[in-house]
Amino acid sequence: MKILVTGGCGFIGSAVVRAAIPAGHAVVNLDAMTYAADPRNVAQVAEHPAYAFERADIRDRPALDRVFARHAPDAVLHLAAESHVDRSIDGPADFVETNVTGTFNLLESARAFWIAQGRPAGFRFHHVSTDEVFGSLGPTGQFTEDTPYDPRSPYSASKAASDHLVRAWHETYSLPVLLTNCSNNYGPYHFPEKLIPVVILNALHGRPIPVYGEGANVRDWLFVEDHADALLTVLARGTVGRSYNIGGENEARNIDLVRAICAILDRLRPDGAPHDRLIRFVADRPGHDARYAIDPTRIRAELGWRPSVTLEAGLERTVHWYLDREDWWRPLMDRQGVGQRLGTGG
């Protein structure tokens, strides 16, 4: 299968690219190369004959049309998005333009290509979304595919809008779509503005480790390589028009997650121990959702998929990776917004 992967130089997109090539797929990586993209994320497959790169922005419809015409993909795996909640609070326009207008352009370009090709039955448009579109849970319960949408941030609202567009293009135009909504991802190549890499890198440098509120917010953590495997599974075997929730089955409070990372660093970098002395509770993010949790019954029952990496094992692998790859993260520390408190709502 030839897959057009949007956002393939980003965190999750690059994991998909690195997994798809060895699995025997051809990949066309379309990326605008914004601040969180890095070509080094796909360096290990970049010279493979089944890999092609196109620098293009999903907001640029003519560029998308040229890419479809040039490469004639069998499927689209749409991951390109603005994804940082704090940045969405400070600058929501970029999120609407990329996540909503960009997805609209990609849908229209894919639809035009699909029609021109004679509406092949095997074509797929797989849209990758987030559990944040469902809003916030209380102490109990889980999100299912039928949970009503209730987004609380500009980011999650923009992703909810894009989900609705994808479903509408299926119902109105019969475009063969798939949707997935995932829980929080973590692992290697995670851009150093998200919680886990921030904790690791701040601890390594002896800097304060910021934790929002009292650290009581709960997330379901999904190792990024598990997510990539799930996405390729849904793309290959998912039912057209259906959505699948992808979770890590690893719920944890933020403060417990941070302390677990500090404990790993205490073992691996004892000269800085105890690293949890660096934890600082800071003013909470505006509209911070209390808890996310995924019910993965559908993907497990219909496609036989479930995560393979526990949170303990995944954190260990992730910390080791950042310790070994200073050459990767060091140049990123100077990029816009890295190391700064964003999304205060001021």
C-alpha cells in the first residue's frame, strides 16, 4: 500500500513512517516543516526507495493536488495538526487554519483524486484525532466512540471540527473514511514542550519541574510506537465510516507520572538525585480537563489490537532515549516557545 502520511516529520507521524516502511508499505511524507517537525525523526528510512518526501502545507490546496497527482496514493493517513493545548490558548487562529481549514483542503483534494481515479473501493482517508474532543471525565467512566463531543480548549475544538468534517464527507460524498481518537502519546522523538520531555530535560538541567495545579489531572498514556501500530492496523482492516478509540490502558495522575520519571532518573543519573526536589506546583492551565480515559473495547474486539507497552516500561525506554540522544534534543531547545510557560490565558 502507498500511504500519504501528513505531518510525517512530527512526533506521531514520524513513528508511523518508521513503522510503515519496514512493514512493506510505500510512504509519501507530506510535511510543512513547522516548529515541531524535524527531518531527523525519519532519518533511518529517508534513503529507502519506498520513501518520498514532499514539503507542503495542508492549507495549500494546489500543492495538495500536485502531490496526489504525482504520487497516486492508495490511502491517506492524516496526522498533520497543531497539537499543543497551551499554544492554542495563546494563538487559536493557527489551530483553526491548520486543523479545520487544512483538513477541509485535504478532504477536498483527496475526494477529487478519488473521483478522478474512478472511486477505487480500496482507497482510504484515515483521520487521526484525540480523546480531548470528548471533554473532561469525572473520577469514573471512560470515553467510548459514542461519547458526545464536548471540547474545552481551542485545540480540542479545532480537532472536533475536523472530525465532523471527515464524517460529513463520508455521509455526503461517500468518501471512504476512518477515524481514530487516541489518548496522550509519549516516547522517543517527543518535541520538548510536552509534559514528559519537559520533566526529563528540566530534571537533567537541575531546573524547576512545573506541574499544573496540584498534579491531580489524570491521563491515559499511550506509547507512540503502539499508537503507530494501531493506526496501521485500523488503516488496513478498519470498517469504512467507523471510528476507533485507541488508548494505552495506562491511567496516571500527572504528579505520579512526574515522580515516576524522577525515580528513574535517580537510578540513571544519581548525581542529581533526588530529582523530585525540583517539582514546583504552578498556576493551572485555563480550562484544564480533569481526566481522560479510553474504553478500547471496539478496537480490541473488532481488530484484535491492544497496547503492548506498559507505562512503567515505556517511561524507562523514553528516559533512556533522551539520555542517549542529546544530539537530537539539544538543537531544539532554541526553538520558539520551548522552555517558556505558554497558555496562561492572560
